[in-house]
Amino acid sequence: MSDATRQVGDVIGVRLTVLGSGSAGNATLLQGLARPVLIDVGLSYREVTRRLVSMGVSPDEIGAVVITHAHGDHTRGAALFSRKHGVPVYVTPSTRAVWNAPNVAGWGSLTCGEASDICGFRFTPFEVSHDAAAETLGFVIKTVDGAIGYATDVGVVTPSLRTRFRDCSLLVIESNHSTDLLEVGPYARATKARISGSRGHLSNESLAEFVREDLGRSVRCLVLAHLSRVNNVPEIAEMTCREALHASGREDVRIVVSRQDRVAETVDLGLWVVAPRHRLDSDRQAVLPF
């Protein structure tokens, strides 16, 4: 068993680690009571394997791959990873159709609004605003240590996302670009319009507005995802978010900034739980201290 999932007494904390995030590839590791799950494998097979091993996690430990949408920066290494390690890939039927992926070890099906139990986690997908050929998914992931909201490609914060993320304790959410840096940056006007549009990518400023106006009281940590290496700077993204937290009296909320070229800091949800944990079932969830 790796250090990241080592048992302490009879308790194992749920941990989330962004292995890499950005336009060159996205992958997130979710560890808990059962086998770990990868959310997207947009890094190359070699690179995602290298980053797992750097954390002490064998690729053979992975129990499932869950795909948000069919863009290459979320799927690039998924099929090969699945075949080499016998891992099922969970997608919506329409994403599977447009992805046109080569053979995988097995398919699992996702449906918006319907919960799926995957390796001890309860994933409920919902559609977010992004310009993939099929729907792009966000997730509310229920765990024994609280709920995770996950949305890395979001053109605009919709009422559905606001409502679904309100009771989460951890949010992984896009902070793609600075509005000013995008405006003066090198991209063509049409590309800038796509990025800043309602089906493009979420700006630092739009995330800050969400934080000021709609951040749920139970949120303990924000993981900023899918930062542009051309139209953003990690320090600016963090500062913009931190100022919004300060303006709303939420200095208690931790910020983790994900990077394209390295593994981000691990978030351990188990550190926030004071009541005994139980495995998820149909009518019982972990009690959190908020």
C-alpha cells in the first residue's frame, strides 16, 4: 500500500491530487477506501505513469478512469492506460461515440443526473458549459469524508453548478485565464472569443465572482485547475481568488494551484472529519464538522 493511502488505525483519508492540469493534459488522482480512480488521462501514458510512480502509486492499483469529455487534453493517454492495466473507462454514451477511442479494457456508462458508484466513490455527473462535441461533465463526488465538486472546463458558472457545489467541502474548479492577459495576449481574435465565451473557459475574474457570491459555507478548499500558460500566471490566479475570499470573509478556505508541469499538493479530506467514518451506502453519509 502506498504512503498516500496508508491506513492509520482503522481510518483511511480520502485524498485528491491533481497530477497535471492545463491545455497540454489533465489528470487527477482520487484515493480512498478502495482502489484509486483517475479523473481524465489527458497526459501521455508515459507521463501519467511517471507521475503516479513519483507519488508511490503503482498504475496497477488504479481501479477506474472517469472521463469528463472527449477533448484530447482529457483523453490522450486514457485508452492505452486502460489496456495496459485492465482498467474500465467510464464515459457518457455520446462522449464514447465522438471520442472514437481504440479498444479499452472495458466500458462503464455515465448518465447526467444519475449517481454511479465507482471504487467506493459516488459520482453524480452533470453537464457544464463547454464546447466539446458531446456534453462536458462536472461531478459531485460523494466520499466518506465529504463531497467534492469537480469542474475543470467551464465557460460560465451556471445555476446548476452553483446549486450542486454549494454543499461540497472541496472544489476543483477552473481558473483558466486573466481577462487582461487574454486581451493583450498573442492569440487570434477568434480564439480569444472562444476562450472567453460562455462555452469556453472560466476566467480568474469569473471564478472570483462565484467565490464572492455563491461559495458554499461548507467549502474548505479550492483547487484551481486548467490554468493557461499563455494567458495566466499562477500567482495572479491565486491572488485573485484570495482577494475574493477575503472580501467575503472566507480567509479560512485553503487554495491549491494546480500546474501543467508538476504534481500539485495533495488535499486530504480526512483531516477535516471529526466524527467516525462509514462506507457510503444508500442512506448514510459521513458527518462533517460544519
